[in-house]
Amino acid sequence: MVRVTTDAAPSLPVDLLELLDPDEVASSDLVDLLAAICDVPSVSGDETALADAVERALRAQAHLEVVRDGDAVVARTTFGRSRRVVLAGHLDTVPLTAEPNLPTRLVTAPDGEVEMWGRGTVDMKGGIAIMLALAAEVGRPGREPGVDVTWVLYDHEEVEATKNGLGRLARNRPDLLAGDFAILGESSNNGIEGGCNGTLRVEVRTTGVAAHSARSWTGVNAIHAAAPVLAALAAYDPREIEVDGLVYREGMNAVAISGGIAGNVVPDACTVTVNFRFAPSRSIAEAEAHVRELFAGFEVVVTDAAPGARPGLDAPLAADFVAAVLGATGGVPRPKYGWTDVARFAELGVPAVNFGPGDPALAHKDDERLPVARLAVGRDALRAWLLGASTGEAVEARDGA
């Protein structure tokens, strides 16, 4: 391990090829690779430098065909296999903390486990590091996979759905996302999380009559009028719903509230922003109807929505992946409570799961951190599945070629 902590992020652009040496890639230091891609700040909308570095590294691999779309980079093998697996992950992060949590640093936990701390370590550059290492290795002479593989590293996942780079590819180049099975590198503690909840954001608006606060009886306070909205949210009992063998927990929460123009004015408008996370058995229309029923009598405006995804674990390649990977890492399939881009693959008819090394409970937190030993565990399990006999028909096609 060569990891060195500095007081400033490295100069841009970073050269990832130094960490993907063709002769050493099978034993590449994933810790240094993770540090390198985390230490390039890539908050949503600022992914270009990292996308440039990723593109350079992938174009240097002779076994890959590379396409760039905005700040999304797609790399594909073209061995003519009968089946194709898509591995995808987003390059962006949520904003840094007030005291920036980059560059990354290594910390030894009380139990002796070495952790990398910093923005993006969990969500989701641990998964990106594994993908880059495998993209450089799987497909080289003597390391050919039993399936063709597409690697999709994309932008704008942590912001509104309309900007999502994977969504842009799905609209403009769905051929690049075609496959029989997809794996999204979102953190799952090296377990498998099937499907995902859908998400709906609405603004619940109240109105009043402005007045001087010294004569408040002459007006109507719109913030006070929002009290029933907050009461309904506080009393809301989220459902747990079984979908294809996995139990998804829903949630309804106020995530923002705004109103008022001055300290001496009774406000005439108030907006409560509500986020509903709903089980994949509901459609967006059904989720919206549920929200409107809860806030009957109030103005409700939908501002953002994305469907959930059913687990899809009964698809042949998915079942094969579950058996192979969980045999190596332990655990059982679980539901993904947060929304992820497996939903976009589901809309394209491609069954997809979440599989990554981090703890999803630490995503977006100030103490975001990843035990670095999980990187090799996740990589080795995924590599063995891509290269091994678990790919069935595709391996037979390769051996008979």
C-alpha cells in the first residue's frame, strides 16, 4: 500500500493509468485507486476532470471500445458472446462538508480495521474503483470473460432525475445499455440489494393574507396553515410491503419548509417539500394519488419523480450472480430502500441489482468511510463470476470457439 495523505487534492487531471499498470492490474492496489478517484472533487455538475481521467484510462485498454457522451464514459468488450452484463456506477458525489472532507485519509478504527474517510468513499467510488480495476483486467489475453461486458461510468446521479447521465444515455443511446443483466455499484456491504424504492417529491403549498405582525389579526398566517401538513407527516405510519420475496419499507417526510419575507410580516405563502419513498409495487401515478389523498384540501405540486424497480432476482443471470457472489461474501439478498439507477435498467427491460463494498447507512454522512479490506473482497467475487464457469452458456461458447 503506497497511500500518502496530503493537505491538498492532487493536481488535475489525475493519471489513473499509473494505478492500472497492464502488467500488475490483477494485483493493483485498490486503496490507492480509490484515493485517486475520490481526491478529484466531482460534486454533481463538476465531473468533467474525473470523467476525462476515466476516459483516458479506459481508452488505453486494447480490449475495450470506448464511447464518451457528455461526462458519461461507456466501455465495452466485443467478443461476440451470447450474453452481455452491464456494470454501471456514477462518478459524482453530493457536496463536500463545511470543513471539506477531501482529500481522503486512512484511519485505523478501534477494532484495528483500516478505513478510508472522505466524500465519495461509500457513495459510490468504492464501486467505481472495483469497476475500473476489472475493466482494465477482464478481457485481456488469458483473462477473457464468459460474457461480454459493458462498463458505464456516468454523471449527475445525485441531483434531479432530469439531469441523470444514465437517463440521458437511456434516451439517446439505449443500445449502449443493452444487456441481459446489470449490476449497479451502489454500496451494499458486498451483499446484494435487489430492486429499489421509487421516489416522489412534491410541494404542499398554503396561502394566507399578508399583514404587519403587530396587527396579525388583520392577516392570515400561511405558515400556521401548514400545521396540519406537518401533523399528517408526524402521524404517518409507513408501510412495509413484500415484493417478489423482499420486504421494502416506505417513508414520507418533510425535507424542507419555506415561507415569510421579513421578521415583521405575517407570511402569505408557505411551502412544505415532501419526499415519498414508495415500494416498487406502486407506480408513480399510484404514489402521487396516495400523496394527494394524504394532503387532500391542499395544493400539491409534483416536482420530481422516479419509479422503483422490482428485485428481478429470478432472471437466470441474476440468480447465478446471487449464488456465486453471496457464496464468496456471505449474506442473503436484501431490498434497496433508497432509489438507485437499477430502476432505469428495469425500464429498459434489463434485470439489475445493487452490489458495492460500502455501508449504505454511511452514504452522504459527514463521517463517510469505507473499510478498505472490502474493496478486494468485492473485486475478487465479481472477477470470479465474470471469468468463471458460473456464466454457463457463454463459457461453453467461449471454450468451443
